Amino acid sequence: MRYFNLLRNISNWPLYLAVKFGLARRDPLFFTARGGIRIEVPRRLLQTFKEIFMDECYLKDMRFPLPANPAIIDIGANAGYFSLFAFCRFPGARVFSFEPIPANFRLLERNRNLNPGRQWSCVQKAVAGKAGELVLAFDAGDDFTTSATLIDGGSGQKDRISVSAVTLPEIFAGNGLERCDLLKMDCEGAEYDILYGCPPEVLGRIERIALEVHGGAGADRNIDALEAFLRKKGFVTRRRPVGMLVAWRGEKQNG
């Protein structure tokens, strides 16, 4: 299935095979997705690219398809690969991507600039349960970090950065969003405060959620508690391997 998705999603797919078998040594790589979407992929982030475009990790097992022109919020956008995947599938999408780490955001902006004319808002901020300044722990020696965490998250990483944070209600209000068709989250433990602290009237306007769940301290900081919370709020949920959780509205919850 992974290679079927490679052929389905990527126009210049032979480049990936050339890299895999050591026939191409360029860095960064430039892929072209179906629909003319261009993607800059440093070798350091090739695994992340594969998870999104070849494993399709965020959209598997979601029962109800997205509308033709969805509104999508991408929290923890990193280099923007999920946002680009969304445009590949939904050219008329409106995407709001949030990424606080400067090196990641610079690559996110480059990917946006490779694809002009899209309804794509990129914001160099974190998303959290409360607005304001927060401190993230990360590895400054890593050119493109995929594991920045809140400073009290016990990550063991030595470098610190202060970033601005916004909340989901602020994202809705600031962008005039009536609804969010898909909320994608990969925010290294911040998902609990973001979702638990979201007012019901805002959470009720989110139709689908796809997130990577990270364990934390406390009885409510695990996938069991988060799944129970989402079910209580009217979502149907389904787990996927290695901490992935998808949730959607539109049918009665079984069991």
C-alpha cells in the first residue's frame, strides 16, 4: 500500500526510489505531488514526508470524507507536509498552519512559496490551551526538529525557546471560521490543554480530528482519557498504530 500511495500521490515518484537505492544523493529533494504541488524535503525529514504522503497517516480510518473545499487547521505543521498533502487532495482547501520553531517555519514558508495561489495561511506561533508566551524545549542542533515540547513535559532536551501561543477560539475568531472540517494535531503533548480547554461552542464546530497522541504526566494525559473525552463530546473515534487517533462526527457511537 505504501508504494501504491507513492505512485498515486507523487508525480516524480522515481526520485524516491533513486534515493532509496542510493542512486540520488541530492539534498534537499524536490518532489512534485499530483496537481502540481511542489515539495522541498531535506533528507532529515524524508521519514516525515513518507508518513504523510505514503502512509497517509492522518486520514486513514476516517469514515466520512471531507467536503470538496474544506477548512483545515494544521497544528504543529513542521515543514508543511500535511498541509501540502491536503492541497494535493483538495485544491480548493483553506489551510491554516501553525508552527513555532523558527527553522521549521522557514522551511514551511519555502514550501508555501513554491505553491503560490493557494489559500494557505502560515503562522509562526504555537497553539496552546491559553494564549501568551510559553517555553518549548527542543534540540537546537537538529536542523528541523520534530519533537519540540513544553518545558515541563520532561523531554530532557537542553535548548529552550520562548514562543507566542494562540488558542483554538482565537484561531476561529481571527480567521472568520464558521467551522473546521479537519483539525490535524501533532504538538508533542499540548493536545490535552488545547482540547480540554476548548469551549464547547468552539469544539462543536470541529467536524473531524486527526492527531498523534503523546503520553504525559497525570491521569488525563493519555490516549484512553483523550479518547473518552472526545466520545463524551460527540465524536466517534478510532485508534491507529503508534499513538494515532482519529475522531469524527456524523454517526452514532457504537458501544
